[in-house]
Amino acid sequence: MNFKRGVLALFALALPACAVPAVAVDNINVKVGFIRAPHMRETLSILDIPAADDGIAGAELAVEDNNTTGRFLGQSFAIEDVPLRPGDDPAAALSGLIARGVSFVLVDLPAAALLALADAAREKGVLIFNTDAPEDSLREENCRANVFHVAPSYSMLADGLAQYLVWKQWKRWFLIKGSHSQDELYAAALARAAKKFGAKVVEERVYEDTGGGRRSDSGSVQTQRLIPVATQNAPAYDVLVAADESEVFASYLPFRTWDPRPVAGSAGLRPMSWDGSHEQWGAIQLQNRFMKRASRRMNACDNNAWVAMRMIGEAVSRTGSNDPKIVRGYLTGPDFAMAAFKGQKQTLRHWNQQLRQPILLGDGRMIVSVSPQEGFLHQTSELDTLGFDEPETKCTLQ
């Protein structure tokens, strides 16, 4: 046994059995790519304007974390950021990464582009990690065996919110949705969640997007007059639930509704995978490290990318390999679990490769609650009360 392997073996023996990683014999270099469409959308609040490093900042922090462990195991991790400009071809970006030896790619793109990349990557043996797209179709009828979904789906977010509203006995919902396709998908998930957990949508209403600037065309006086009328004459309800993925109207709803009611969904109480206010279960140390590095708070996009990179790091350290087939085998196997500062270990659903995870419910200043809620039981994992369960799935991994 050479000196390096002897030291690593002694180091492994000194650890608890559950913490012993695979010992690397040779140096392993892990190259990861990040193909993303920069989040430059217009928002209703200037506080919500995405940063230029949205997402990639979380991945870069995870690279540092992976390398901290990797130094003991002869493993090094690096990530190449590929921000796409309007008109850029994601397939060309993927080809460039593959040519440079990348076998793992984080993707923050719309569903159609992600699906096209997944099909192109499958022929090359490349694994894709979805860090943003919430469409349930990507986990169901359009699922792919080389795609891991780190971002929660619309159904997981909706179910997390529904559990809390039902726990509060706010079971009568007034649902307002936007007029865009993404709004419709989220609204459908919310309606499904209401039926699933015993709530009732007393009315569903559409808020039409008539165009114009998000902020410049809507002064506070005009908004104060328009929003109450838009929510007038609804049947008796407990909570107004908004589906506004296009950022058109939902943020105007709190404190402006015709009836004095709480708002949830796309504004007010929001379900999410992560928030800058989250500090429980050791999350404050991750938040502080991110703040020191990025000079801003970690958001859901950052955290999803951090988790994806840590999944890769965990798999490589445990298997001692950067072979995508071996990494996939570990991630989909019974031994994989991620500690991600949300109170429960996160594992993969074997039927569609969606990461199980708690859903945070926050109001923009603090975390109000975390789902799954107490009393919502499941025969396998309470986390599987969130989203499509195995008996419901339409996924056939291919």
C-alpha cells in the first residue's frame, strides 16, 4: 500500500461507519456545465429583479464544498457557466461542453429546451440536472432517464401550500389565475391540490394580461382602484389563491382585495424550495457563507443549483468514480440521501427521478411553515404526499 492510500485508509477508519466515503485511488477531475437562460424578466417589485449570477452563484458555492471533501480523496470539481443570450442555441452550448469533457450539466431553461437537451445528451451519456423548470409533464409523460429534477414541480408546490391551508381550516379558495400558459399549469396544480386534500375552489377567475410595463404603467393610486374591483363579487371564501407565474398581477393582491382575506400562491404566503429568510436546521450557516461569497441572499434558484452540485459531489465521493453510469446508479440506488438544511434527508423518487424535499412556506420576510404538515401521512414517506405519488405516475423512464 503506497503512502497516500495508507493515509486515506486510516482517515476512513477514523470516521463513523455511516460517514465513510469511497476511497479514491487515482485523482479524479469532475467537470460540470451550467446552461442557463439569465433571469432578466421584468418584475412587479424592484426587490425581485434577478441578479446576473442567479443560480450559478449557488453552484459555485457547492463546488467549493465539494472540493473541501475532494482534497482528501484526490477529487477536484469545476463548473463552467454557459449563460445563453437571446437567440443562442442550447444544443450548440451542450455540444461545446461535451467536447470539453463535461459529463454532468445543470440546466436552467424552459421545459421544451430542457427536454431537447435531455434527448441530445442521452446519446452522449451525459446526465442533466433540472434546477428550475417546474412542469409536471417533465416528471410524468415526458420524463427521461438521464434527467434528475432538483427543482420541485408545480404539484409539489401546490400540495405543500394546500396542506397548510387545510390545516388552518381555510378550505374555501377563490382562485385567480393569469392568462399565460404557465399560469394555467400552476392553477391546474392548485385545483388538483384542493381536491386532493379536501379544499374547495368556490370560484376560478382569469386576470387578463393587457400588456404594458410591469411597474411604470401601474402607479399605486391606479392599482388601488383596479385590484379591488378585480376581486369583487366572489362567493364566500377563506383565502384568495393566485396563480401568476408571469408576474403580472399577484403581488398587487395583498391588502387590496375587495374582501379582507389572506392571499397565497404567487403572492402573500408562497410555497418554495428555498428562501433567503430560511435559517432552521443549520441553514443559517449556508446562508451566511452564500452571503459572504455573493453579497446577497440565497434564493431558490441558487439553492437548487447548490443541491444539484452537491448531489454530484456526494455520488463521486461515495463511488470514487466520475463515470455518469456509476453516478446515476448511486443516485438512483437505496444508499443515496442528501442533507440539505431542511429538516429531512432528501432522496430520489425512483419512478421519475424527482428529488423528494420539504416545501417551505414564506411571506418574503420569514418562513411561516414547512410542509408536509403534521397529520398528512404516507405509507412510505410523508414527503411523497407532495406531488404525484408512484401509483399516479405516468412516467416510464426512457
